[in-house]
Amino acid sequence: MLAGIKAGWKTFSHKHPTAAQFLIFFLVSNGVTVLQLILMPVFRGLFGMTSLVNTDFQIWQVGANLDGTPYYIFNYGAGALSSGGGGGLAYFLAVEITMAIAQVINFCLQRNVTFKASNSAAKAAMWYVAAYLIITIGAAALQGLYKAPVYNFFMNELNLGAGGETIADVITMLINSAISFWVFFPIFKIIFKNDSK
């Protein structure tokens, strides 16, 4: 039975190489997302026990919110989320360290398993980092539109407190992952080349 599945997959991947790559990309990406869902609460818990929670990390103001307050691309105001703050530098570091670990694993798996690339790993890594930075900044800018309402809804409107904060963490992480998922596949098709083909 396993031999039949392998043979069927081999036939499918030869007839439809991009579809096969997309399916593997989908599986790897979802695995990396699950890893992020595990790591994020760990890092939030660790950094949440430090004074970094009370350190503002609000940079790159681009205009204003509808209520007139400054709109920052990275908007992590001082104070715990549960007390109305933005999580501070602690939350920012938890997000970015989680993302960095996930992206290193993602790069290796996508390059070697999904696309079976044989081109320069260093050059591909350079383009990957550039794409990651652009996507991270873009996703952070978009987060300003949905982060506060999502946390407010689950923590205050539904009165779920810490449980609502965890649900909101998962939802914001899934939104970020979805943005990365749809943007990265075409980028990977360009930067991961198999020169032997």
C-alpha cells in the first residue's frame, strides 16, 4: 500500500510539479505554524516575567488611527495586555523570536524538501531574509488594524480574560501565518531553483 502511494505521488509530482510543490509547501507551512503556536506562549511567558513588559516598543509612526492616536508599524505599548497595555518590548521579542525560529526551520525544509533546490544556499538565504523583513513589516503594519479589536473582543467583550488573550494570540498568529503563506510561495518559486532540472 505504501509503495502504491509513493508511486502515485511520484506520478502526480512529475505531471503536476507546481501543484505537488504547493501541497508540500502547504504541509510544511502548517507544521511550522503549529510550531509557532507552541513556541509563542512559551516566549510570552518567559518575557512576561521581565520588566520588558513595561518598556514601550512603538516605532515607525505612519499617520494616525481613526481616533487620532499615532499609528505605528510596530505598536507594542508598555503594560500587560490584560491591563490594557500592548505587551511592550516583551511581546515584540516573543513574536519576533518565535517567527525567527520558525523561519529558519521553514527555509531549510522548503529549500531542501519542497523545492529540492540546488542553487546557492547563501544567495537564497539573502533573498529569503529580504522577503521576510518586507513581509514582517507589512504584516506588522496590517496588525495595527486588527490586533486591538481582536484582543478587546475576546478579553473584554466575551469577558474571557487570560483565556481570551490566548485565543487572540492564536488568531493574530494565524493571520500573520496566512499572510506569509500566500506571499512566500511565489517568492520561493523564484529563489529556490533546482539547477539540475
